[in-house]
Amino acid sequence: MTRIITDMAGREVEIPNKISRIYAPSPYGSAILASIAPDLMVGTMLPIEAEAKKFLPSSLHNLPVIGKYSETQAIMDARVDLILLWAEKAAPFHKKSEQALTPLGIPFIYAVLKDLVDLRDYAPIYRFLGKIIGRESEGELRALYCESVIEKAEKIVNKVHPRERPRVYYA
């Protein structure tokens, strides 16, 4: 059984009612999935470094490395129910990934951020994914956490006059 959803790029996508195997061919997508649904992940894009394993559920430690969206055979072999693509609104959607994934017949959805480094964009993604995978309360909990941390940080920053704030170059 399937259902039609609208992804964060505004695309209508037919997805399974019950999703039990997800793959995200991006580090950002993998991180979000690891925090809300590690049990649904079928693989990672990159190997998990030993240092990172301390912070991740043990179920993720030995997942296969599938690679990028272009590794279509590896994605097929993983028997994926759903693919989570990551995109910035400022950048064009990934036509190459769509061209590679569409022939597989596996539904893929976009999680869209306005700006890849703006942490305010993560709360809506948690809510969206929570609905998609049937874990709305977990998604909402993580979204509220993101919002509260940002709010606390902004309150602290706003106590310092803009001219007195340290300037940081982040590349």
C-alpha cells in the first residue's frame, strides 16, 4: 500500500505507507536519519570514523558504505524503500541525481534547506521526516530541541553589542 506525499521541494511523491529501509546519499541526510531513525538506515554514504562511533548507535557502526546517489546498483542491492535527498533552495535541484534515481523505481524525497549552514532549517526537516516515517512525536521532539538551542544561543549573542562580538570567518 502506498500514499502520496508532498516533499519539501513541492513534488508529489508516491511512497510506501510503511517505510522500513531508508538511504540518504549525503552526510547531512545520514546525520538526520541517524538521530531520528537509525534502525531504518540501510547504509551510509561515507565510512563512519572510529571517533564518531562513540556518539552513534551501535547498529550504525557496521552498515555498508553505499556511496553517492550514482551508485545505483548498491542502492538497488540494499532493497531501499525510500531515498532521502538533501538540497538547498538557493541551489538548483539535483537533476543528475533525479536522472540516476528515477529509473530505479525507488521513491525519493527532498529535504530542503534555505541555507545549508542555517541550523534554523533543521527543525522543519525533523517535522517533515517524522511525518514521513511515522515518528511524528520523535520528529517534533527533535525540532523543538533545535529551536530551543537556537533561541538560547540568540539570547546570549544579543546580550553583546554587535560591535563587541567576535568576528569569525567560517569556510
